[in-house]
Amino acid sequence: MVKPSQSSGSEPKRGISPDGEHDVLFEYAPPARLQRRLGLVAPDRFNIRHRALLALLVGWAPLLLLAMAQSLWLHTNVVTPLLKEVGVHARYLIAAPLLVLAEVSCAPQLNAIIRNFAESGFVGEADRGRLQEAIGSTYRLLQSRIAEVLVIAFSYIVVAAAIHSHPSDQVPPWATAGGITPFYSPAGWWHMLVSLPLLLVLLFGWIWRLLLWTRLLWRIARLDLQLTISHPDHCAGLAFLGQSVRAFAIIAFALAAIVAGRSATIVLGGGRLPTPELYFNVGFLLGIVAVFVAPLLVFSPMLMKTWRRAIFQYGGLAERVGQIFERKWLTFRKHDEQVLEKPDFSATADLYQVVSNAYEIRFVPLGLKDLAILVVAMLLPFLPVVLMTVPADVIWAQIRNLLL
């Protein structure tokens, strides 16, 4: 089973034991092996904050420094165009460090959800071995050397495809050669060979985590889980799975920041977002919601089956108790001021509340609060874009009209 980390989020107490018991699980993902070889990660320390700072220093700072050096060498100003590239800053100043910091906020919550399956009575003794095997298999795949090589290789393939498909006349001034190096400036080469691949490796690492998270939940959903039909969470006790959607909020924020940065650059250059760009943003945000909610759908068949069983079992119980109650009290003719204080009334009301819980089972173990946190996290990066698009005096006028 998965044991929770006892540290502040960057220092696990111990590693993986042979019997499959873990302190950490989803903290490990590509490029974990590479980071261990570089000394960035140790068995007893993840150094998450230091690695987040390093991602910023490696991915963003050199672009600015190289652009400044080019400006001084050629007596041209390519720093200002770079500073106006909000998309660049969103990717490497915000998104890349957040994808590292997510290990201290998202991964432990995913671990806690898996631990809850093992410790809260959902999995019977007969299935505990299968659960342990599923967790161990997930850990091995998270640490897979092949997966890490593919993630790094695929990142550079994407970069190469992007360069090949990008028109040369649309290369920003700070990335053009300027006579210093062939084809691109030093900042441009750094962007393509280091900054962008680094971001993609971190992003694909989280995609790998998400795929294995879905696979692990799918394997758990195939176990004979001991669900509670009348549980007040209206998910037969599985509502805690919605915490995973909250956990992915920081990843959603990072992804939304990338798209919002691109939109901000367009707004600064032209004033308004083109309609296709607006449609893309909406579709992208809806896609993020779908991606992070989709893993929970593996429990939908189980919850639907539980709901159907609840209709017959609890419905029949409510019917029998209701008939007995009505025969006893609806034929009661003698006036009795204390009739409502009889225990039959409170007992029947309590039973019907339990039956109501059974009838209201949701087919997706997700609450509105869980979804709201994810949506708010995605929308926050777009707030500056809205403020740039709509003049402040117009916003104030609308707020004033609402208040007066």
C-alpha cells in the first residue's frame, strides 16, 4: 500500500520496500532517472523547490541574458521584443517551475487517495494482493527507463516538428540570427535546444503520470470494492476520488498560463483576440477539464450497478416500512397532541433519509467544489488578458451599474 510522506513535501522518509509499501509514488516520473544522475534528486530528498528554481534559471534566465548580450554586441535592441513576448515568460517563468512544484502538492494527494483504498475497508483481504501488485506495477512504470528515453526523445521530435513547420518570417526578432550564429540567435538556439525541450519533458512527465493514474484507477475499479450504498457522499463512499481533480489544479493552472500567455502576446500586438483564438482557448480549457475528470469515469459502471441495486433493495425496504407506517398511523382516529413525538415518525424519517442517499448516487465520483477549484485555477491566468482587452474604465462602469 502507499504510505504518506511525512515530510514537508520534498523529503520522503524512506524509499520503496520489496513488499510494495511506498512512502512516495507519483512523485517519480520522467525525468526522475536523469535528475538522479545529475544529483538533483537523492533517495532521501527531492529538492523540489531547488529544482523549480533551477527550471527557471535554465529555461528562462538565459534567454534574457543572451538577448542582452546580443543587443550589446550588435548595438540593437532585441531585449524589448523579448520582454513583450508574454508567452515566453508564461512558459518558462511560470509554467515550467509550477510543473516541478506540482510534485509537492499534486503527487501526495494522489498517493493519499490510493492509500485510502487500502486502509478504509474498500478492498477485502482477497483482493489486497491484486491492489499491491497494481501499485507496484504503477511504480515500476513511473520509473521506467524506456519511458524516460521516449519522453526526452519525443520532446525533441516535437521541437523539430515545430521548427520545421514555423515560417521563417514569423521568427521573433530576439530569436533571429543577427549575424552571430547561423539561422538563429544564441537566445533562439537556447530556446529550441534547452528551454522548450525542458518544458516539454516536464509536461510529458505529467502526461505519463496521468496515464498511469488512469490505469491504476481502472485496475482498482476491477476489484470487488466494498461500497456503502447509503453513504451520505452520494457516491457510495467514493467521493474522495474528487480530491484528485483538485490536486491537478496546479497542473491546469500551468497549462492555462501557457495559453493565456500566448493570448496576452496577441492582445499586446493587435488589441483584440481573433475569433479563432478565442474558440481555441475555450476548447483548450474544456479539454483540460475533460482530461482530468476522465480517469474517474472508470468507476461509473460500478456506481451505476450500485445505484440499480440500491433502487431495488432500498426502494423495497422503504416501500415495506411505508406501508406499515401508513396502516398504523393513517387509520389513527383519536386526537393525540403527542402523536408527532412518537418514535415511529423519527425512525421513518431517518430511514427515508438513508434511502434518499441511496437513490441519489452519482455516476461520477466528483463534487461541484472539486470541479470549481479546477475551473478557477484554469481561469485565473486569463484574468490579465481580460483586463488588457477590456479597458479598466469600462469594467468599473459595469461594476458601478451593478451596484447603483
